[in-house]
Amino acid sequence: MHVLQLEGIERTYRTGALEVKALRGIDLTVDEAEFVAIMGPSGSGKSTLMNLLGCLDSPSAGRYLLDGGDVARLKRDELARIRNEILGFVFQSFHLLPRTTARENVELPLLYRESQLSWKEIREAASEALDIVGLGDRMEHMPNELSGGQKQRVAIARALVTQPRVLLADEPTGNLDTRTSLEIIDLIQRLNDDGLTILMVTHEPEIARYAERVIILRDGLIRSDRRRTPERARERIEAWGDDVEDALDEALQEATSHGDIDAPPASVADPVPEEVGIEQETGR
Amino acid sequence: MKLSAVPYSAIKALRRNTMRTILTAFGIIIGVAAVITMVGLGQGAGAEVEEQVNRLGQNVMLIFPGERQLGGVSIGGGSANTLTVEDAIALREEIPEVVAASPEVRSQRVVVYGNRNWHTPIYGQSADYLQIRDWPLESGRMFDEEDVGRASLVAVVGQTVVQELFEGADPIGETVRVRGLPLEVIGVLSPKGMSLMGSVQDDLMIIPYTTGFQRVSGRSHAMVINVQVYSEETMDVARAKITDLLRERHGLAPDQENDFTIQTQEEVAQIATETSRVMTWLLASIAGISLFVGGIGIMNVMLVSVTERTREVGLRLAVGARSPDVLMQFLIESVILCLLGGIGGILLGYFATETIANYAGWPAFFSLEAMVVAVGVSAAVGVFFGFYPAWKASRLDPIMALRQE
Ligand SMILES: Nc1ncnc2c1ncn2[C@@H]1O[C@H](COP(=O)(O)OP(=O)(O)OP(=O)(O)O)[C@@H](O)[C@H]1O
Ligand SMILES: [Mg+2]
């Protein structure tokens, strides 16, 4: 059985007299444990499709079978239940609650479980999810005490804590640098290895090549749908890590020998100058 | 949503913006404190009224000249001249139930002693007036029937007069002057305290009514006749007999209205209590308005909060919150905010009541009732004014909410 099955999905936005056909008939099936990347130019309907897949929105026409059940015509609160129990979301801008610890952020979806869990069960599930994403030692940190990559890991832990059938990620690496993006993709690949179905929107081809299936949208239609053997992000990180360090070393040496930088390369590791430290403190 | 998580996340959200929470709660604190203080002072005033009416004396009736409407009471302010000294004497002599009857005449005069003077009300009364009022002397004696008969130039003074004219020294045997008329002080009244309207009851001088009518006031008619009846059971009988006697003496035809009004102590008490209740309500409603304004403050802040936290709401919806969950979360938040204000208001109200009561020398009540009502009202304010913002939050579209900057 397919995990996801879309038949003739359309989505039309109406703003006053204007009609925008964001999706114009999407047919798509996704099987268990697939890792699908969705690409396409800006405005092609990627986010619209993700919102529909994520039951945040309902299609104007078509059928959407999720885990065998038709969800296209469900009501608002029934969709909320599906989101809570079957789906996990990861967003480009993390969407962590401010001034709330990583653990409590991860606990959030479980508070909305229909079958009420005990606080102990909720805590344990949250710790477990944070362990999976490698943040077992950062549970009590606030979002502003975490790096971008760590924030996205917390967000992934939050998506995993409900043990969803499908993980939906809309440009999960959009706000991260290349290195951190690779680490997130590595994490996603490992989750996929363990059998989680993953759909990810990205507009970076370097990211898409880690998915085993790439769908390209254009003007609200699927233009191509190809399977390939994915690269492993882990291998890339290992190789690339050395490259970067070598390149950085070289650049610094060259700069000092030309007299552009007074201090020796070691100064890079020096603590931040005092004024900057204060500025960062008050900037929070 | 998990039930115990609702108040937990509400408190967390409120703590995230401590300063704003405190300032908002202040609106409610002031409102609740005002309600509690006003109700407390009002009830205190009511109790004081009752107490004073009791101090009026036992089994007392007041007869006012003219037809008076219930509620139009202002003791001693009769306009009509229908009651005479002879009426008072006749009441005492012809009605067995009447123990004492004092025709009262009052005038406001300057009293002089040496180089000091004091403006005070001077009451002309009968010799049994203090018996009617149940008012003991502190020293000296009350004038007697003989003094009344001869219109003696004697006076019994209240504590305030002793303080103001004699600077606390023993005034008995001293002579004071009223418009040149020398009056010998023969007695000092025991202290009585503040009256219903906040005037000092000890500020007065009592002289025989004969002296009062003839030498001091220049009036010929009684402003009030103070009557004491033998016992409580005979009140009604006495009242009927007094009415008949006065009608007969005034020569009223059967179809004519009474030209006097009889009020028992009970009726006076009733009117006074009613008045103080109206006052309490009035004060409480004014205080209630400030609670209402506090509630609008809550609504305002909750609306801002919902707007600020649109992304949070979007996220909660995305991970499975249903509309009622979001509604409940914001509603509980504003209720907790109001309850905090309620508790703060009770504390502030308590201190305000005590302070004002001490300062004004007025009894005040800090009633449990007012407290329960205040907390109930503030919770209701929380629900009422928190509902619209919470409802707005619960209707947000998750996609739009998540996208908001
Ligand atoms: N709420 C909306 N109301 C009206 N039109 C909308 C709405 N959301 C999206 N659209 C329109 O639908 C089309 C598809 O938008 P969508 O956000 O799905 O594109 P996208 O592929 O995600 O683009 P990007 O790569 O820039 O994120 C666009 O033309 C957009 O203007
Ligand atoms: Mg998009």
C-alpha cells in the first residue's frame, strides 16, 4: 500500500477577482520509506503541495489518500488530529517557541495527543527524540542558546517525537550554511534508513542529490519524476571537512605572509573582543 | 490538549512578559481593590447607622411637624409650625403609654466664655430628654421640672463644648453667654461620638425648652417632639393614641390629612439603613466601572499578545492543536491574569480599607462575601474580555500564521 496517494489534486487561490491555479492536477504516489525531493522554480507550487500533503490545507479538487484514508474532505479539527498522529513537520525557519527549552519544544506535539499521555511518558519520548538527533546534552537549552543547525535538529526531534509515518520538510536547509545543511541531510538520510518516509522541498540541486527520488514541479504540474541512487551525506561531510580546513589554512597563511593580517592564524581561535561580547548579550 | 498543560503553558506565557503581565494585572488590581474598599466602607457605614439608631434610645418615637414622605427624613428640619409645647405636655399627661415627651427647639448660636467663643447648636428640651435618649451625664446634674417651669438660665454641655470653651477644665458652676444671656453650666454629658452624617454628636448644649423658646430661639413651635413609650409592645397603641390626640388638638376634620408625622426608631433605622445601602451600591458601581476599564485593558493586551504570537499559534496548529485547544489556552491565560489581579486587589483592598477606616474613624468591614465576589468577578472579566482575542487566535489559518513575520 502507498503511504501517500494523490489523484488529480488541484489548488486554486482566489484573491478578489483574481484566480491563481497553484496546482493544476497532481498525480503522485509515495511508498513506505521513500526519500523524495521536490524541486522547481519559485512559484511553481512546491509550498502549496507541501501544505496539502501536510493537511494544513485542503485541495480544491482531487483525492488525497494518506495511509489509506481519504483526507481531502476532512474538517479543520480532524485534520489537526492527522497532523498530530501521522505527520511530522520541519520548516525552513525552525519555528521553535522562544524562551522555551529544547525539551519543552519537543514535548509540544505530545500535549495535543488525543490519548492523553502522562508527563513521564512525554518527557521520556522527548529525551529519546533529542537523543536521536544528537542533542541529548542540550535538552535544557533555550533556542537562542543554540546554533542554526542545532535549532533545526530540535525541530526534527519535535517532528519525530510523535513517531509519524511521514516527515515533511519545506526547505529544511534554506537557512543553514552548506556544512550544517549536510549534517541535517545526513540526519534525514539516517532516519530514512530506519524506514521513515520523507518528502523534502529544496531548490538546491546539491541537496536534492541525496534523495533517491526527485520530482520537479513547474506551473503547478509535475514535469519530471526520476529515481536515482542517492549520494551519502556522511561521506561528503568527511571528505569535505578536510578540504575546507586545508583551504582555510592555506588562505590564512597566504594572507599573513602578505602582511594583510597582523596577527598569526592562532588569533582566529581567540575569544571575541569585549565590546562585541556585550553587544551580543544585549542583542538577545 | 493535555489538561494540566493548559495552566502550565499559560503561566509560562505570562512569565515570558513579566512587566506587561504586572501592568495589565494592575488594571484589575485597582478595580478589585476599589470594589472591596467601597463595599467594606459602605457596610461599615451601615453598621454605624444601625448602632447610632440604637443609641437614639429605647422605645423612642419622633413626631415631626407637617406631612412627611418616607425617605425624606432629615431629623429636626420641619418646615411647618403645627407642633406646640402644649402638644408635648398633653401627650405626656393624657396618654398613659407615653413616659416622656420633649418638645425640641434648636438654634445655632455663638457661646462665649471669657475670651473664647464657640459656635454650637443649642437644644431646648424637657427635663426627661436624657432619659429618652438613654444618655448618661458625666458630671453635674440635668435640669429638672422646676428649672423648666421657671425657664432657668442653666445649661448641660457636650464634650466638644467642654474642650473648645473650657479647654478640658471642669465647667460646672461656670457661666457662659449666649447673645448676652448668661447661662450657668450645671452638667456635662458623656461622650457619644460621630453621627450618621459624620457630625460630632458631642458638639451641643442643652437648655430647658422654656428657656429655649422664650430667650434663645425666638420660635414658638416645636421642631420635633421626642417621645418615649413605656414598652415596645405598647408602641402601636401609643402611636394610635398620639395620632388621635394630636388630630383632636389640631382640630382636623376626618377627611383632612395629618399635619404631623410619627416615626418610630425602627422606621428611622430603616430609612437610614436604606440610605446607606444605596450609598454602598453607588460606591460599588463606581468601583465596578474601574474593574470594567481594567477588563478592557486585559482585552487590549490579549489582542496584542495574539498578534505577536501568531507564529506560535501557527506552529501549535501545525503540530496538532485543535481550535478549542488554542481558544482554551488564551482564555486560561487571561483568566489567570485576572485572578492574579483579583488576589492583588484583595490585598490592596484590605490595606486601603484598614487605612481609610483608621483615618476616618469609621468602622469598616473586610467581608468574605466581597472577597468571593471580587475573585468571581475578576475571573468573569477574564473570560469575558479574553474570549474575543482567544477566539481570534483559534480561528487563525495555520499556513498564514506560520508565514507571518
Ligand atoms: N495564499 C495565497 N493566496 C494567493 N496566491 C497564493 C497563495 N499562496 C501561494 N500563492 C500563489 O501560488 C503559486 C504557488 O506558490 P508556492 O508558494 O506554492 O510556490 P513555491 O514553489 O513554494 O515558491 P518558492 O520556491 O518561492 O517558495 C504562486 O503563484 C503564489 O503566488
Ligand atoms: Mg515555497
